[in-house]
Amino acid sequence: MWTLVGYALLKFALFGLCFVMLLAAVLTWVERKQSALIQDRIGPARANIGPIRLFGLLHLAADGIKSFVKEDFVPDTPNPTIFKLAPLLGFTPALVMFAVIPFGPGDTLVISNVSFGMLFIFAISSLSVYSATLAGWASNSGWAMLGALRAAAQMISYEVSMGLSLIGVFMVYESVNLQQVIVGQGDYFFGFIPAWGIVTQPLAFVLFLTAGIAETKRAPFDMPEGESELVAGYFTEYSAMRFAMFPLSEFIGIVGVASVMAVLFLGGWQIPWIQGSGYFFTALQIGAFAAKVIFLCWVQLMLRWTLPRFRYDQLMDLGWKVLLPLSLANVALTAIVLVALHG
């Protein structure tokens, strides 16, 4: 038993910490550099060790040191314990969801290959709403409370469409086990078109991407933070490392959305038109999965600096009047096509 626990912890350290945490940290630098290029600026470039600047990458270390050494301020609140625990309630679920993400073929390259993988992700990711809600409520601040109310309404609204958008995928591949969904995408249409989810469920791809960005509270769905309106929203009163955990959780969420989309819509670790075996080919499959995740992270960051923020009424209209009907229509259309094809 202890051997299995140690093996799972080792895989979590390799996949969860070395890949997810490292990628999330690097994305904070990528976003600043990307926004600088779009706006014809230089971006972060001042942090240095002597003459060494590493294109601004040293800002990651500088930000971490600053977060650790700053004063951890707790406002005058009747709920100091909840105030302190709220960042963990957002950070932990964002990291735990990677327990069922397959980074490669077989049971070895997934922390837990459970049969209810996607249901586990839905259950765990839904807990993050408590982080924003409790953080705003326990801050004893009007700005933070308004941000918490926005976060709760937004995340609950878009969870419905996000879940419904994937039902068509589960109907096509007949499983909620993520490893089996990836294996199902190894077939081909007409002998050369990969049977990836983006081919069989293109509308679901767009719907899930939209709902996923809204769930991570990223622009153009960043009303819970709304700097121009609410200072910093639900984490206005936070400082030091507790403050840093909120944006870090959002970047882990970006990696999470990209990972789920890579698994369900881009074939996961599948490499189309190439067959092989052995350690070298397995390494290529892991690299293919990582490349797909990084590409989808870039897409999400690009949308951040391309689209303006919605008004709040537009946000709610999009979720309930557009995404939800389209998700239901996609389920019905998928069912009709499957019945027509398989009788």
C-alpha cells in the first residue's frame, strides 16, 4: 500500500509540480511579454543578476521573493480564519484535478486512471467557486463582496454550459474515462482524417473553450476582478503570498482547461499518422501532449489581449441565452447523427 502511495506521490511531483506548476509560473511571464509585443512595448526586462537578464525570466524569481517577504496583512474582519484559508480553497482544487489527466499512454503516465475521470474534474473544479465567494465575504470589504457575488453568479452560470457541451463528446466516444476517450480518437475518417474531438464535435470545442475561460475568470470574462470598477475584486484585501495564490490559481486553471481540451478535442498524447512503440515513441507522445497544452494556453492568453471585457449583462446573456441553448442543440444533433449512423 505504501509503495502505491509513494508511486502516486512521485507521479504527482513529476506531472503536477514539475509540469503544471512550472508552466503556470512561466505563463505569468509569457502573458506580460505577449501583451508588451501586442502594445509595442518591451515588457519585463529589469530584473537581473549582474549582466544576466534572461529576457525578463528573472522576474519570476523576483515576484516569488517579493510575495514571500511582504507583510501578510489581515483586515479587521470577524472571519480571519476563513480569510486565511480562502486562497487554499482555490489553489488546491486547481492542482488536484490533474490527478486524472493522462500525460501519456497506459496507466503509468496518469496519476489515477479512474473510470469516472471527467466527472472527477467537474466535481473538483466546481469547488473553486467557494474560494472567491468566501474570500470576498470574509474580507469585510464592499469591493471584495461585489467581486465575490460576480464570481459566484458567473461560475455557476457557465458550469452548466461547460458540462453540457461535453455530453456530445462522451456520446461519441462512449466513456467518461479520459484515457479511453484518447484511445477512441486514434481512429481515422476516410483513412487519413484523425477522429479527434475537434473533428467530431467542433461546436463543443468552441463552447467548452468559451465556458472554460469564463470559469477561470479570465478576460474578457474578468468581471469578478474588474480593476477599473472593483479595485481587484474578491481579493482586494489580500497581500503577500495569499494574494499571489489567486493569480497563480488562475494560471493553473488555464493549464487545466488546456489539458482537458487537449485530451477531449486534440487527441491527447496521440500522434496522427505515426505508429510506434518503445521508450522513445512514448517520449514523443508525452511531448505531443505537452505541445498541445502549450498551444491551447497560448490561445487563451491571446484572447486575453484581443477581446474587450463584456458588460455584466452581456456575460449573463451569453451564458444563458447563447451557450446553454447551443449546448443542448449540440447534444440533440449528436444523438440524431449517432442514431442515423448506427441505427
